Amino acid sequence: MNENPGKVIREMFNLENSNNNSIKELINSIPMPQIETKVGKPFKIGDRIIYPIIRTYVTIGKDFAGIEIFPIALVIQESQDKYAISLIDEEIDQEKLFKMITSK
């Protein structure tokens, strides 16, 4: 088979008359996601209340919508103490997370 693989692919996907800018235009048309950090539903284990902290990515485009949800930390409250545990490879601002759970 001596056919040009690029030509075969363009013919398969009806891209013969397209130029390389089509892919760039498609990628550039995808909007940036809206990113938010939120407190999930707390749950209680013994004397502890555990607050999951999640990060959401919402993307809404012309012909599609997508959402991704990732747990990023846990805030644990026991008696009068609070502490946070990161679930990702990033430093977390414990004070910011503590304010998030007290403002609920």
C-alpha cells in the first residue's frame, strides 16, 4: 500500500477539502471550563464530622456540555479541633478550607 496515510484519513472523515486549520479552529472553539471549589455533603463517623472538598470543572460549548468532579481534600472536625488532609499533589490552604465549612 503506497497511499499517503494522511490522504486516506482525510478521505475517511471527509476532510479532503479541509485544511489543517480545521482542527485548530475546533480546539479553539472549546470554551475554558468554569472551575469551582465546593464543600460536599458532610458525614459523621463517631465524634468526627468529615467535610469532603471537591473541585468542579464545568464546560458548556455549542454542541456539548461536560462536568468533572474531583475530591481534593477532607476537612475533619473533632470536638474543638479541625484539620485538613490533601488528596492531591498540591499544597492546600487550610484556613481557606476552614472558612468554607464554617460559612455553610
